[in-house]
Amino acid sequence: MVTINPRRTPLIAGNWKMNLDHLQAIAFVQKLAWSLKDANHDFTAVEVAVFPPFTDIRSVQTLISADKLPLAFGAQDVSAQESGAFTGEISAAFLAKLECQYVIIGHSERRTLHNETDEQVAAKVTAALGQNLVPLICVGETAADLELHGPSAVPVAQLRAALAGVSNAADIVVAYEPVWAIGSGKAATPEQAEQVAAQLRLVLQETLGQDVADKTRILYGGSVKSGNIAAYMREPNVDGALVGGASLDVTEFGNIVRYLKHVG
Ligand SMILES: O=C[C@H](O)COP(=O)(O)O
């Protein structure tokens, strides 16, 4: 039985990573919106967001705005800097100007492949909030971390660090993504996801207070598919999913969004 917390609208977020150019993005978003509309998806019951590459965002914004599509969108990363000589960087102000609602910060691929530190993640969170973007903060342990420290220690420490400069978080989203589950087909069990999500909610409570802890959505990410999403959504502290590979297939992503059809 799924009980939807009235303070936390479930969020299904598709992180396209470095896939789909701007023309493919337009076709994808149109098809996604049409297929969800055809299926009478209730966008007030489950929010849907896509995270295209930077070069697609203007096209996605224009389409969503012109056709008044009930989809949210965001970027996959942001600079901690406001402006200046930072070749290749994209500021939070630029993203806000493109009407992004969200920005993913601290994805494990950034932490691993670009050596992003907890301090840089925290600075990016502050930069995003400064432009009224909702930071979607990713945390998660590697297989080695899991063996060494157990399931919650690393994600909890990463979240604490990410919130270091946040005093008044109007709106944030947290994604628990065990690194060993990303793109591996070896998803965490719903119980594992719930265990860590509950610990992350405690961190939110301790650092930002009960109200923020109650209203903050905590997503699970890592090999989410239409066949396993419903089981995660039955867990009381899991409020949605950050989907990678499966978000690139319109039909599959649409079925993930429509998980309510498959839960008792
Ligand atoms: O941001 C999304 C995650 O990295 C999950 O990716 P995945 O669904 O391909 O495992």
C-alpha cells in the first residue's frame, strides 16, 4: 500500500547524462508529454522532471513554455562561481534565466570523474539556492564504502557536508544513489533504500529542522526500472526516483512515472 505524504509530492526525475542532442531532446519531451497526457497522468500526484545536457536546455525550455507542458526541468551541474574567468562553467544565474527549477549537484559521476569534493558540492548548493534553484543533492556510497563503513555512513556524511552553508533551505531534494547500483542493473533493495533514506531524513531534521525534514523529498537512484519502481515507492521515506539509463526510453520512463498504476 502506498501512502503519499501530502507534504511531499513524489518526483520522478530523468537524468539524461551526456545523451540526446537538442533536436532529440525536443522530440523526446514532446513524446513524453503526449504519452503521459494520453494515459491521463495526474501531474499533481507525481511530478516529472527531465535533466538534459546544458546545450538542450534552451530548446526544452522553449517547448515546455510554448506548449505549457506540465513538466519540470533542470541542469545536471552548476558552477559554484557567480561569473568571471571560469572557462566551461555555467552559473546558477544562467540556469535561473533559462527557467530551470532544479539542478543536480554532487552526482557520483562528478565526484568520481571530476574529483568534486564535499566542499565544492556545498558551494554549488549555496550558489543554486542563491538563485532560487532547487538543488537535487546526490549522495551515495561505493561498494568499498559499503563494506568498510556500512550502508549509511558515507551518504550521511556527504549530506551533512553538502548542507554546511545552508541555513534556510526553502526547497531541496536529496537523491540517495549507491554508486554500486548506478548503471549496474544491481539495484539496492527497497529495504536498503529506505534504511538510508530514513537516516538522511534525520540529518535534515538535525541540520535544518523538522519542517524541512518533513517536506524534503528523498529520491532513490540506481538501476530504477518500471519493474522495480513501485517497490521503492512503498517505502515511507522514499519520495521518488532519479533515473538514469531508463529515462532515455520514453515508454519505459513513462511507465516509471505511472508507477501508481502498478501499486496496491
Ligand atoms: O542519475 C541517475 C543515476 O546515476 C542512476 O543511473 P541508472 O538509472 O542508469 O542506474
